[in-house]
Amino acid sequence: MTARILITGAGGEVGTLMRTRLAAEGRVLRLLDIADLPTATDGENVELVQASVTDMAAMEAASKDVDAVIHLGGHSLEESWDKILRVNVDGTHTVLEAARRAGVRRVVLASSNHAVGFVERAQGVAGDYAFPRPDTYYGVSKVAMEALGSLYADRYGMDVIAIRIGSCFEKPKDVRMLSTWMSPDDGARLFEACLSAPSPGFRVVWGVSDNKRGWFSLDEARALGYDPKDDSERYAAEVLQEHGELNPSSPAARYVGGAWCGPDFDTAVKEAGR
């Protein structure tokens, strides 16, 4: 079992969901976020670090005596190019380089379905290594994340796994998420598989549950030892009653990235003011 794990972005949605689920006897979770983190509860074996993933000195210090890093930190929604570049791209480089300097041999990166957002659903199941077709600056940052992970694996012999997360919430929030959902419990199962698989090298895997309506391959994740137990279908009636079926001509129905492929996420035009 991995004894000490550094989790960046530990105060975010996924980090919060994983905090209790990745806890284990004999394991220390070193939780890092730029924001304040909830204090440890009785018996919780955590170390709290307030720092930015863009701060090399802080990340080097946080990476000392760590067996693995789970990198969740960064902007989780579309932002201006400057913010995305600084936090998501430069921040990922900082995390990987700090891990390398500290001798950490395994890093798990939180990539996203938005790295391949403009892949059309009509093309069938999205493969684990689907060619990058980002739908936003955020999606571009996840492509860069995967490329940096590949570089550090090949050049420095690190084990780096990029998880293209679909939608990790307690339950699906809309119809699209019936296809993209990863339950928190399955998320923990996948992270554990990524931490324990022997010598994976560089891998790209989909982070989704075993959904009846799923669009994504689970081959690479299963090859690492991932055994998903959940299916969004148990929420289907509730979600469909609230939202109705997807309009087949809408971006949400046509593309893997859903509404992020629509005009509301055209950040370049918004920044240019036209």
C-alpha cells in the first residue's frame, strides 16, 4: 500500500470526495490546496499544506518523503488563457518537476474528457488514447498535462497515469452525465488501481463508472486493475424526469465535451470583446 500520498487541489470537488475514500490504515494523506482546508477529524491521518501548485519551492517541500502524487489542482472550469497557462499548464509542470527532484516515482494526473471534447459521439466509443481534440483553453491544458506526463515518464522513468475524468459527483447532475459519470467510490477504486499497478509507465485511462449509457472505453483502466462497481442507470429515471432527453442536434448530444463545445464557452471571442 502507498504509505504517503500528496494530493494537490485537495479542497476541490474531487479532492474532497477522495479525502475520506483514500484514507487507509498506515497511510498518510498530505493534502495541499491554495485555500484553507478543513482541519483533521479525530483519527484522520492527514497533513495539511497551504500552497500553490505554481510555487516550485513549496511543491518541492510538499513532495519530500512522498510515495506518490495525485495531481488534482488547477482551474476546474474554463478561464482566460493567462490563468489557464499559469495554473493548469505551468502548475502541472511544477508538480511533475518537484516530484522528480524529490525522487517521487509515481504521479497520477487528473486529465479530463475536455481534452477530447470535439470528438463526435457518432464515431462510437471514445478510446483511451483518442487523439486530442480539446474544446476549450481548459481542454488544451489537459492535453498539455498528458504531454508533460508522457515526457516525464519517458525521459525520467517515472510512472505517470493521466485519468480523463468524465464527471465525478455524488450522482449525475444531467442527462449527459448518465454517460460520463464516475461515482466517488469508483473514483477511489481507480485511484487505488493507479497507485498500485506494477510499473505502468505512461498510461491514459478513462475515469468513468461502468455506465450502461457509457461512451468510453474502460480497457486501459481495467488493465491497471480497476474494477468499477457503479452504474449511473440507477439515477436515470430521476434525471430524465427532471431534464428530459437530450436534443440530438445540441452540442451536449453531438460531442464528448457536451455544452463546452457550444458558443457559450468561446473564451477567445469573449476576451477579444467580439
